Amino acid sequence: MTGDGPLICIVTGEPSGDLLGARLMTALTRATSGRARFMGVGGESMQAQGLDSLADQSEFAVMGFVEVVPKAARILRRVREIADAIAEAKPDVMITVDSWGFTGRLNRAVRARALGIPQIHYVAPMVWAWKERRAVGVAATVDHLLCLLPNEPPYFERHGLACTHVGHPVVEGGAGRGDAAAFRASHGIPPDAPLLCVLPGSRRTETGRLLPVFATALGRLRVRFPNLHVVAPTVATVAADVERAAHGWPVPTIVVRGEAARYDAFAAADAAMAASGTVGLELALAGVPHLVAYKVSAFSAWLLRRLVKVRYVNLVNLALDRPVVPELLQEACTGAALAAMVERLLTDEVLRTAQRSAFAEASQQLAGGPGNPSDRAAAVVLRILGQEETAP
């Protein structure tokens, strides 16, 4: 923690939230001319902005109902410990980012300690996809909600929660500004060789189910595309697992880490298959034709089908309300099905062009207006703190 400005606690529980948190930290630092101080929980992106994380973010990156149960006691213990650390530090504001299963519990634990600090949540829980009564719990737990999508505020405002639509910060990243030629040259990939970007997720519960399926798909694709190359961008939480799996894949594979390398890989890639998540938005911004895949436990899938009310899981599809990006989920997530769809993404120019056109349309909707979403979010935080932004 440096500077003499407000002490801002930012907490997230997964890599996608870590990236949003890092961009918000950058915006807050810029808006306060470097006076803002930070504490909290984050991953490599937030730590690169100077955060000394209170916990290892990978402890909380769990998806699914059955998958959470074995880790529930440890997660609850860590929530109490983090809440105690926040109470001791007495920050001026607490901002939690996404991961409502974890951050919601932390918000309740902090509220129970009656610290009297504003509690802001960034990324609205998807109550429009689940049962809306969840909005009541969110409204009772935090003081302000920063929403990424324009349709979200009304779901919470009707329950008395102040909301601001700020747009999706992924649009301000460099996903569409990678260097394709440099990436291929530095990794010895011929300019005419098909390059597939493979993104099996950022949680071990995701990679554990998707890596074997992706390997089967690659085996089939190797027959159809003998000169196929693969790049697998990954993050710290699952890097070891991805590297271990990629070592046995039947095609030449490069594993890369870091935002710059990921964006260069996107620029060089001809197509991608990815775990469903925020990375799908980055691929869309980069104009990479892609599919999304996902698998959870059989019980989690059964429960989700009875609770979820929307037709799509991919944010591009949700924003446009049509199936632009193929979603191969659960039983449909097989090596054969993935390989067949990747083949189309690599060879069908009509499909490739249609996806890219839709990506541009979705990006405009997700931007939330002129300027950077992170700057808009930072301005809301400082307004809540009663502090004027300091011009750089």
C-alpha cells in the first residue's frame, strides 16, 4: 500500500474478476493521481498493479454445486479470516468483483462486523438468468452495484439497490491489438499453417473436465489438418495442469501466459475453442471465430437445467439474443462434436464472416458508451467516497 489517499479494498475470487479488478485499480490510480492505496484479494493481474493479496485466489475458483461441497468448510474459514483482516485494516470502501458465491459471503461477513464502510459489488449476479429473488439478497448485502450490461439495473433497483451501468471493461483491453506476425515468427509457426487457440478454463474444476475432451478433439483434427498448430493461453491457477496435458497432445502446442501473449495468440489464431466465460468476449473483440464448451457434474447439470431461465450462456449470444457462437455444453461437449465444429470454423468462410460481423455488433452494445468502462466505475467509487477525481 502506497500513497496517502483512500484505502480501497478490492476482492475477487477468479481470474476473470482479477482482470476487471486490475483495470479498476489502474483507473482509480489514474483518477487520484496515484494517491489511492489498495488491499484485498486478487490474482496475477491485480498483484501486477501492486496488490499484496490476503489469500491465494485459486482457493475460491470453483464452479458447480457438487464441486463446491468438498471445499465449503475451507472457503468459509477463509472468508472469516479475510473479513477479520478487512476489519483490522479499516479501508474507506470495499469493492467485490464477480464470484458472488464467494464475494456475497464476504460482503455479509463484513456487514456483520458493522464497519460502516460503503460496500460496492462490481458485476451483477445474473438474476435475470436465475430466480429474481436472488436480487433481494444482493440488495440487502451491498450499497451499490456496478453493472456490465444495460438490462441489469432494473432487476436490482426495484429492490432499493442503487445501480450504475458502466459497460464491460473487456472492451478496453488489448484483445483486438495483438501482433500475429510476431507471434508466429517467435514460435516458429509457418504463416500458412492453421493455428487453433485452445482455452480450457481458469478453474481446475473446468480444466479437469475439458482437457480430456479437447485432447480427443485435437486427435481428430490432426487427421483433417496435418499441419495444425495449437496455442493454449493459460493463467496461474491452472497453468501446471494445462502444461502437463498439452505435453501429450497430438499436435505441436505452445502454452503461453500473460495478457500480452494471450492477445498476440488471438491475433495469430484462425479459430478457437474455449471454456465458456469472459474469454469468449476477448475472442469476439479480437475477431476470432470460435465455439464455447462446458461440462459440470451430472447433478450440477440437472440442477442448472431446472434453475436457469435463459437460452444461452455466451455473453455475445445473450447480448444479441441469437446463437452466434456455438455452445457445446454437457452431453454435447464431446471430442467428435468439438472437432466437427472447429473444422467448420476453420474452413467455412460464410460462418467465419457471419461471426465477425456479429462480434462487432455485440462489442458496441457491451461498451456502454464513450470512454472506458473502468474509468466510469472508478468515478462511481470516488463519488461514493465523496472525493473529487484528481486530473492527471
